Amino acid sequence: MSVLQAYVLPVRGLHTGRHEYAFTIDDEFFSSFPDSPIWQGNIELTIDLDRRLRELVIEFSFQGTVRTECDRCLKDLDLYVEGEDELLVKITSDPDQVSDEPEMIYLFQEEAFLDLAPFGYEFVLLAVPISKLCEDASPPSEC
């Protein structure tokens, strides 16, 4: 079984209300994404899914460290990352209702599962600073 399989959540038959899921994002998770600039990590991810009549509001909250390399000296370093992001999922049966809104995805009523792994990966990746330097590492060091 793939490590990413745990992030595939059942949505068909899910009763309305809040549902909470907790995950630990680790090295195996990052290695599942080809060309990932992060190869190691230890991140606690909490997903709060609010099931409504025709939509899902999914809140991602995470904190932990990721291993990457310094942009200046290429030394391995651990960076602390944290963040909160939200994903809106509209449930529809009409393909004509689908639009290109960047903060929303669409799920057809027939679909039974929603894969949240790519979104968790993207949110963690976006939390990594553009400039990654040794002095920003945990603990800080010098190049």
C-alpha cells in the first residue's frame, strides 16, 4: 500500500458536520513526489473537513521541519515550517458548473474519494521560504 493512500478520504456517505484527521508527513511522503526539493521532513498535519450539503470546507494546519539544502553553500539544513490553508470543494453533478476559480476544486457526486495528498504537499512546499540559508536553519549555522 502506498504511503499516499492514507490521504485518500471517503466523501460519499460522509455525514454533514466536522471531521478531523491527523497525519505525520515524513520522508516516505516526500519521496512519493518526483523532483521534490524536500527529501526529508517531520511535519504534523491536521485536516479539519467540514461537510456541508453541496460543499466541503477543508482546513489544513501543519508544523514541523523539512530538510532541504542551503542556496548559498548547498549544505543540508532543517527548516521549521508552519501554515494554515483552506481548500473549498464544490460537489456538483453538472459539468457546466465547473469554473477555473483558483481557490476551489470541483468534485462530481459520483466520486467516492478525495485525494488530499497533493494539496498537503503543495501547502507545505509553499511554506518553505524562497531563500533557504544556513542562518535560517533550526538550529542556525554558518555557511
